[in-house]
Amino acid sequence: MKGIGRRRLVAAGMVLAASTSVAGAQGTYPDRPIRLVIGFPPGGPTDIAGRLLAQRLSEILGQQVVVDNKPGVAGNIASQIVADAKPDGYTLLVGTSIMGIVPALYEKLPYDPIKGLEAVGHFTTVPMIIVAPAGGFGSIEELVAVLRREPGKHSYPSPGNGSLIHMGSLLLAQRAGGDALHVPYKGSAPAMQDTLAGRHTFQIDTLGSSKGFVDAGRLKILAVCDTKRAASMPTVPTVQERTGIAIEVVTWNLIFAPAGTPRPIVDRLNAAINQAIKHQDMVEKARVMGIDLVESTPASSKKFYEDQMALWGPIVKASGAKVE
């Protein structure tokens, strides 16, 4: 009996020590700079959103959040760096919408998109828009009608095979009950130039990329590809409002940590992200860029990420797009 009592005391001491250690990690975290890995080059939309957040987090957490751009392989290099990092909250990833596509697009990934990463916070959503060149279709109803009536006779561009714009355009055509020719380009700029020249019937894009051409009268916004109107474009209808076709094509940013990161640290980061997106400077800059800021929990962020993979996986497979 004395031996049993002693073992119980030892076990209780171990539990207390472990809980004290976790509480200590929560109380002192962070005590050094945090590395924020971005899988795309400086100056792009993901980099801009990540840097805006990093600036605010540095102020809230009291430690510098250092942006580290690691572009390449559709963001997979950055994802692997974070998945392989020590799960201590000091290496984080700015995840993007391509992460909902790559599990179905790539034959093999160097990291496990579910088991290797921990969703911390979903902080931006950018609804995609459907645009048409000036002199083209004047409404989303007209576009959907012609895709049904003349399948295969119209085209749309994308910045690359398997990209979100490619998959979103394919989804629109499929749900419209029609078809259109996909023309992939090496990047967004040449794709947009051919749309502006009238070589394509429509294009899915972000407001930030299209706004200058819309303001100049060279493009017309037909609809928003989301379940609700965008806060930055309250007068633009959704596809579903005008056609009855439910379609959700959005770019997004989530912060991920390595799997196994202690819950107190994940919760601390999530609270800081939710605080950051309420800062007036971030709100104003997001509005100008057509970005909707999102308040989240780790659980809602994980569900959103898993829902995105469930949405795009079958569409990628049906398209035949594949990267070895």
C-alpha cells in the first residue's frame, strides 16, 4: 500500500510539473522573434497580407514577427519548412488558397497537409470576381446563358494549369451546365492582357488585380464568386443572386503552425490575430485591396481548410490536372 501511495504521489507530481510547464510556456510566449514563412515572392497579395498582419502581431505580442519569403512549387516549399519545424510557436506559415488544391494536384507532397500542420487562425478572405472585357457581356445572366447555349465556343484564361482561377472557372462552367475552353498562361499579367484584348469571354480574378482596369472602363465586373456580397463591393451581386448557381471561389489566408504546437500557444496566437484584424490601419488597407478580414477560432480555421480541400479535390480530379 505504501508503494502504491508513493507511485501516486510521483504521478501526481509529474502531472503538476507538466501543467506548470505548459502554463509557463503560455505565460512567457513569445520571448524571442517569430518567423512568419510566406511561400510566394515579395509584393504579391499573400506577401502584402502577411506583412500587414506581421506588423500588428509584432506590436500585440511584444516580439518582432519576421517575414521570410520562401517561394516555389505552389507554396509547398514554405509549407514543408513549417511542417518540419519545431512545434514551439516560433515558426509559422501564411497559408493560401492553393493549399486547398495541391493535395489533389500533386501525386506526392513532401508534408502531410492535415497531420503536419496545425490551423491557428483564418484572417482573410478575398472573394473572386468574374470580369468581362469592355464591349463583352453586360451581366452574369448573359454569360451563363451563352456558356449553356454554345458549349466549347468560348474561352477563359488562367495564370496556370491547376490554379485556383483555373479550377474556379471550370466550376462555374460545370455548374452552369455548359463548357468553355481553358487557356493557361505563365502568370496573371499575360492572361489579363489577352482578356483586355477581347480574346477571352470572361476571366475570374481578384478585385485588387482588376480594379485599375475596371475604373478605366476596360473591364466590367459581372458578379462576385461567393455566397454573400463582398464588404468591399456591396453593390456587386453574387453569381447565385442572379443565376441561382451556388459558387464559392475565394482566395484566403490562414496562419498555420507545426502540428503538435501546444494549445496555449495556439490560443495565444489566435487571440492576437483576432485583435490584429480589428486595428484601424489594417481595416482600411484591407478595404482598399478588396480583402475581407475574418475573425476565427482554431477549430473554425481547421474546418474551413478541410472544407476547401473537400471542395476542390473532386474538381481537380475531374479536370485531369496533375503535377508529378
